[in-house]
Amino acid sequence: MDSGRIDEAKLINTLKGILRQFLPDEEIPMEKQVRRYLDIKLKNLSGVTNSDGDGIFFIKDGKSRLVYNNKTKNLTYLVEDLLNIMKMFKIDEDTAEEIFKKWFQSNFGLEVNLMYNQN
């Protein structure tokens, strides 16, 4: 069952990549505002690598906000963070996720293949 979800996520990300080819670079609606919000909301994240080195937990105020898998290059985020962005800036899930992904990559220098939410 999990492989079906992973295949679906890969297909969605592939389609997003294809669509991005037809959009002007850096022209995502509300991107600058959302990036500023993320800079404020998630500043002072500290990364902690797990014992086998496969994952990095990004922690703020004692709470794991993001989890990055070094092997698969997948990023897991708190669903509340994405929902807040969607509500505040009135953007759809795909746009919010793409901005979040770009923000993470530029701030931490880590490539992201797929993104997942956690409760």
C-alpha cells in the first residue's frame, strides 16, 4: 500500500517538473512573501543527524519541524506548517509545497526529491 503512495507522489512530482518548464523561472505566486514568512517562522532550526546518518531532524523549540532523509532525499514537514501557508497566502497545496521545497533547498543546501506531511 505504501508503494502505491510513493508511486503516486513520484508521478505528481514528475508532472510538476514538466509543468515548471513552461513557467517563467522564479515566478511562483506569493513566493517572496511566503519565503519571508518561512524565514521568520522557522528561523533558528537546528539540525540533528540520527545515529546511522540517514536522517536529519530539524528542531525548533524542542519540536521536530522537518525530517530529511539523506538516502532518498525526501523531506517530511508538519502538515500544520503547510496549512498555515495555504490559508495565510491563499495559495493551493502544490504551490505552497513547491515554495517550501525551494526555501528548504536554498537554506540548507539539500536536494529534495519528494515531500511528505506528518501530523
